Amino acid sequence: MAFIITIILILTLTKFTYNGYLSLLSVVATLVLTYGLWQKNVIRYKFLSIVAGLLWLAYNIFIMSIMGIILEITIIVFSTIGFIKDIKVNKERNML
């Protein structure tokens, strides 16, 4: 139910802010992150947050938002570090 409401809200907002295909990057990024938040698998969630971060980065480059670019690069770096650490921890647990 919440997913359907999220899609309706995003599509409604997109209708008023549509400015070409690249403007849809923010919508796709929000949908990817929303889907990722519902994952029980932490590694899958972190991977999807990296994908969403890359989409937001592309969108911020498209709209030329310097602070948005800096923020997304920072988020992507720390998300990637957390993703790699979780993979290493899972491999160590499986070896024991």
C-alpha cells in the first residue's frame, strides 16, 4: 500500500516538474531507494543505496547543483565502504 502511494505521489510531482528524460533521474533514484529500504538483506539494501546515490549524483550534475554533487559523492563513498565491510564480515562468518 505504501509503495503504491509513493509511486502515485512521485508521478504526480513529476507531472509538474518534468523537464526532459534526465529530470526523471530523481524519480527513479527515489523509487530505487524506497525499494531498498524494504529489504531485509542488509547487503542488498546497501547496494541499492549506492545505485540510488549514483542516480542522484547524475541528477545533481544535470541540474548543476554543486552542494548536491558534493553530498552525493560523500554518501556514495561511505555507502561503498559500508557495503565492502559487510561483504567481508559475511565472508568471514561463512568461513567459520
